[in-house]
Amino acid sequence: MKERQNKVTFLTYGAVIAALYVVLTLPFASFAFGAIQFRFAEALTILPYFTPAAIPGITIGCFLANLLGGAPVLDIVFGSLATLIGALISYRLRRRKALVCLPPILANTLVIPWVLRFAYGVPDAIPYLMFTVGMSECIAVGLLGNLLLVALSPVKKLLFEKCHA
């Protein structure tokens, strides 16, 4: 019974995180997609520090946001994969709190410019797109994500104690 309860809790946390990602992306679609983009939802990519349920949560959230936002198939697939890679590595680095923000920033900086080029036909140079995506990620994850990390840390046991893999 306890194992079943843990699975339900894990799925519930993941679903809530996915829903939050979508809700923090779609209303801001005008600047969440495109050559110069900014997603408030990317701040959630620090959540693997607190719970492994965030890994499928933010990945599915990104997938759904891209799908519902009308993104091209390449963005739906590779944008979600970049989010998954960042989340998995962040989870692996959870014992080094200061490094948790780096994997999502790097994964998106390396993958999304190519998506912008081939899925959206953005003609800008890849290094320029890496710069714009990287700066956006630094603000969303490095600044807002770190603020979220600091804000949630004092209440992590209250919010995430019941959610284990």
C-alpha cells in the first residue's frame, strides 16, 4: 500500500510541475517562442534539486507547452529533449546546490539555437542564437531559478518530503 501511495504522490507532483510549466509558458507565448525568447517556466528547471518527480514533470510540461503553443515538431521533440537532459543532470548534481542551474542553461544554449535554425528558419548565425538563448536561460534559470531555489529551500521538507522515486 505504501509503495502504491508513493507512486501516486510521485505522479501527482510530476503532473503539478508539468501543469505549472504550461501555465507559466502559454500566456506569454509572444516571447516564449522565437529567435529571442524568454520563458518564466524555465525557472522550474531547478526543481530536480528537490524531487526526482520534477524530471518527468518539467519535460512533459515543456512538451505540452510546445505542442499547445503551436511549435514545430522539431521544437516539440528537441526542446523537450534539451529540457530532459538538463533535468537529469541537475538531479545528478543535487548534492552540489550551486551547480543545479548550470545543466538546463547549457543544454538549452547548445540545442535550441539549432532548433531555431531548422524548425523556425531563423537566419541568424548559430553563435548569435547561442548567445541570445544563453542569456535568456541565464536570466530565467540562473536568476529566477536561483531565487526559487533559495525561496523553496527552507520549506523543502514540508513540500517535497513525501515525494520520492
